Amino acid sequence: MQVILCCIILVFGMMFIGVPLITAFLGGSLVPLTLFSNMPLEVVTTKMFASVNSFSFLAVPFFIICGGLLDKGGIARRLVDLAKALVGWLPGSLAVCTFLACAFFGAVSGSAVATIAAIGGIMLPMMLEDGYPLKFALATVTIAGFLGIIIPPSIPMVLYGMTCGVSIADLFTSGFVPGILLTVSMSVYAVLWGMKHKDMCTRYKFSLRALARAGKDAIWAIFMPVIILGGIYSGLCTPTEAAIIACVYGLFVGFVIYKQLTVKKVIEILRSSVVSTGIMMIILCAVTVFSFVINSENAAQYIQLFVSSLAHNKFQFWVLITLILLVLGMLMDTPPAIMLIGTFIVPVLRMYDVDPLVFGLVMIVNLGIGLNTPPVGTGLFIAKTLQPGIRTKDLLNIHLLIYILICIGVMIVLMAFPGIITVLPSLFD
């Protein structure tokens, strides 16, 4: 027990004072192990390498590369044009277009950061030029980005499936309905805002000819999710193989069809993807060491006792987990949070008759909300780079709070009616 307490105090203590996550997890794990245990350090290094020696993990860097190819290859712009042709006639048209374009982009990228950077980089200047207030436009672009990790494919889903032994294909399928619910719910607020501020934003006339033109121009982009998800659900390829196929397809479309990719851009994409993957792998190794050290001291039993002492039924369990995840999402980025919480909480789910598939989706939605909350708030920092001179107080505004409350409302619906999450996976079983 002293090893567990020492690990937890050291890790979260170092995180609180600003020590990098990797150092916090490794230092907080190895110090107690050295002081209180006779376990050889060779075991730790073996566990670290075993955690990333996984075929499934290869999907992560390839989906990151795929997101970069979509951004630089001209696909993101065409998805925006298609969304504008579909919903440009609504009040608050460009805000709704942002949500729809992010949903489209999420169906091929799997990354919230890539979605905010690609779609936000296009939509924010368009909204500001059309007369939308800066705070509303920033809130819309920032919150819409996390649709990229809800609508499959999704990098956090790959990490959760790999860490907790849940089918990645089922996780991908489970994200469609919640993703649509989130898109529609946030779009409703954008429409209501647009109805109230008609003088601030333009409504575009719906035209079947413009829709057909945009659809024809975006047809190559639309085929990508069909290839990725169709290959997985038909059993022709694994998620990792689908990610590789998507990268090859992205290169073909960027170089041959849209002709917006260059060798220099591809090198930049690869360099950025290597850095992102390397950071993720090191964090995974560090979290694995932390999990291994405290689990060697029967941490699962203590966690089960702790959770059961606070939550006596499924409702109380969801309230407890939601509060923990909302706080954790404020302090930690999504990948390490998934690896940390997934490892400890999944063994407890059976006590409350909670499906690991449902828990995984709810956790990803919850942590996705955390991307838009300080102090960590990766989504906030990406949005801040989209426009020179943006201040933090411009990002943290009433519109962002309303969007977050809407997302929490949808998350409560998902917890209350888990069939919303499991309905599609059950059809493919």
C-alpha cells in the first residue's frame, strides 16, 4: 500500500508543480520501486517496450499522417465547400458549416488537433470576414474540433481499444450516432444564435447546382471514409491496414487529383507526425510503468474498494466518473488520460453492469470536452494559433461555455441510454 500511495502522491504532486507528464510518471513510479521493492529494473524496461510493441498502435502514426495529407492536400477546403452548399441557407450558416465540415473531416482524420487546424484555419477567417463576432467564431471553431475524435476513425479510440482490450472496430462503429448527436445539438445553438443576430451573418441561397458542383469536387474526399470504414467492417483489413491504405489514397488524391501536395509538404507532414507519434509512445511507456508498478501492489483491489465506497449504484458511478474525467481533462491531454483511467476503471465496470464499449465512448467524449478547458486545453492552444493577436479571454467566453454545457447534456443522454452507443456495433456482430 505504501508503494501505491507514494506513486500517486509523487506523480500528481509533480504534475501539479508543472513537471512534464513523462518525467512525472516515470519519476513517480521508479522512486518508490527503488525504495520499497526488490523488483529488478530490467522488468520495467521490458514492460515499456512491450507496451508499444503492438501492431494496433501502428494505426496511430498513420492516422496522424493521413490528417496532415488531408489538410495540405486540398481535401479540407473541398469538405468545407460541400458543407457550405448543404447548410449555407440556415441562420448562422457558417457556424453550422463549421460543425458539419469538422464532422466530415473527423470521418477521415481521427484527430481533434488536425481537425481544428485544418477546418478552423479555413472557417475562422471566413466567419470573421462575414461579420461574426470574434468570440463566437473562436468558440465555434474550438469546440467543433473535438468531433474529430468522436466520429470514426479516431486515434483515442485506437488507444483505448489497445489499452483495454476492446474491439477497435466496435469502438469506431459506436462513435457515429453520438457524433451526429453532438453535431446536431451544437448546430441548433448556432442556428438560434443566427436567428437572433440576422444582421451579423449572411445566409446563402440553396442551389442544387452548387451542391452538385461541390459534391463532384469533393467526391474523392468522400471516398476516403468509405475506404477506411468499409475495409474494416467488411473484414478486408484491420484498422492499422486501413490507416495505411488511407495514407496511400491521400497521397494519390493530393498529388494526382487535386495537385496541391508537394514533396516539401509531405516531408513536413512526416516530420510533424514522427514528433507527435514519438511523444505519444514515450507517454504510453511512462503510463505503462506507472500502471505496472501500482498493479504489482494489487492496486485494482484498492481502486475497486475506493470506487464502491463512493458509488453504490450505476447512477452514482457515472456521476463520480464524470467528475473525475472532467477534472482530469482539464489537467491532462487525451491520450495519457485514456491510458491511465482505462487501465484502472475498466476492471471495476462489471460491478456496475457498464459495458466497456459504452464507458470508452463516454470517456472519449468527456476528455474531448477537456480539450476546450484550461489550464491544459490543447484545443484552445491550437485555436489561438489560427489568428494573430488572439487573447486568452477571447477564447474563454460565454459561447464556449454554452457549447460545453450542450456537450455535457449529450454525454448525460449517452450515459442514461447506452443503447445509443451500442445499437450500430450490435448490427455488425
